[in-house]
Amino acid sequence: MAAIVSILIGFGSAFLFAYILYWLDRFEKEPLPLLIGVFLFGAVVSAGASFLVNTTLGIGIFMFTGSEAATDLATGSLIAPLVEEVTKGLAALIVFLAFRREFDSILDGIIYAGVAALGFAATENAYYIYAYGYQEAGWQGLLYLAFVRVVLVGWQHPFYTAFTGIGLAMARMSRSGAVKFFAPLGGLLLAMFTHGFHNTLASLMG
């Protein structure tokens, strides 16, 4: 029962936030099939690949350092931001490359990247709420972690990955070769930086 509730909270809140992004795009709606596609990419491909890579590298760091604290800090501050922002950004990049006519404004970049990030967040939140909420502190823990992950930091992943979408949109709109190269790279680096900054603060406070 708790697993089902965790999934409903994780995905239900992500669907709500994705609808808000869709509503904001009031003048030129993006095709729903594309939005569903990037959401599923984030929920399945990005979340699955990130979990495998983060876990594998985390194990490697622990074997090398023997320190759980160092492993948590390195994984949260360095590995997770790099791996997760690359995998989430891939969804926006696919739209950018394969459906260029649908990717023609800064808002488009924010929406595609944000919806992909919400798909990722749906899976991650469902897992965290159950594994670190319910399994560690029962229903009280589940409700507490749901409040933290959905209400307090529910927009964190769309915020980070939006920078990647903005960078891609700037490249799409510019004729400059330098902008086409550096804007997506700069957007991705900003996404990684903001993600890593948040994780580092959370780790140090924890």
C-alpha cells in the first residue's frame, strides 16, 4: 500500500507541475505526444541510467575512500549533478535535433527540458518517499518526505534542467557558430552547477 501511495504522490505531483508548464505555453502549444515522450524519457531512461551510474560510481568511491560521508558528498555534489543533468538534457536534445520546427523559442526549451526533468523527478520522488520515508519512519516518514520532495523542493529538477533547454533554444535561434556551440554547453554547465550547489548545501546541512 505504501509503495502505491508513494508512486501516486511522485507521479501525481509531477503530472500537476507538467500541466502548469503546459498551461504557461499559452500562445503556441507544444505537441502533447512530444511532451509525453520527453516525460517518459525522463521517468524511465534518465532515472534508470542515473540510478545505475550513480550507484556504481558511489560504490567505487566508497571502496576507494572507505568513508560513507565522503561517498555521500562526492555522489551528491559531483556525480549526481553531472550524470542526471546529462541524462535529463538528452530528452531536450533529441527534440532539438529531430523536431527542430517545434523548438523555436526560449520558452520551448524551458518546457521540453522542464517536462523531461519532471519525469525524472516523478520516479526519483516515488523511490525516495518510499525508501527513505516509509521504510525508515513509517507513514509519518512518508508524509514528511512527500512534503519535502513535493512542496519544498518540487521544482528543483525542472529549474536545473531548464538551463540546458535555454542553451539549446539560444543555439536554435542564433546564426552565430560560437553561440550554437557555447550556449548549449553553458546551459548544461549551469544546470550542473545549480544542481551541485543545492546538493552540497543539503549534504552539509544534513
